[in-house]
Amino acid sequence: MASTTNQHHADIDRADEDELIDLRHLWRVFRRRLPVFLAVAFTVFVLVVVITMQMTPQYTATASVIIDQRRSQVVDIEAVLTGVGSDLMRRRSIQKSSLSRAGRWLRPL
């Protein structure tokens, strides 16, 4: 009876070993077949590029123009430029006064 039990365990162990995946064996098969894998991948890549280049490009765009019919407010360019000129003159006078004050402190020795 004991030999039958040992025989049964031995059969189960062999079955488990047969079902186990041997990673080293798979790696060797992969390395051996690597040129085939690369050739297939390269062929598929070239086919995709050729088909893509042969396709007619399709461009789509949409645009909306909204026209406001209310009264438009047009700005007088003369009024804008007059304000810019006086502002520029005020800035220059501030710069000159700042430089004259700084000049007192920045004399050469």
C-alpha cells in the first residue's frame, strides 16, 4: 500500500513538472527566433508607412463669423495719441530727475 501511495505522488510530481513553464527554455526559443520576430515587425511597419503615405490627406475645418449689429464704438486715434504723448513726457521728466539724484551718489572717487 505504501508503494502505491509513493507511486501516486511520483506521478503527480512528474505531471507538475511537465505543466511548469520553463522560462529559460522560452528565452532560448525567443532568442533563436528573434530574427523572425524582427522581420515580421519591420514588414508590418513598412506596410503601415506605405499605406499611410498612399492615403489622400483629409483636412477639415470650421469657422464661425459673428456680426454684431449694435452700434459700434470707434475710438478717435487722435485722442489716443494725445494721451500717449503727455504720458511719455511725464515719464521722461521722472527719469531725468531720478538720474540727477542718482548722479550725486555715483561720483567717481
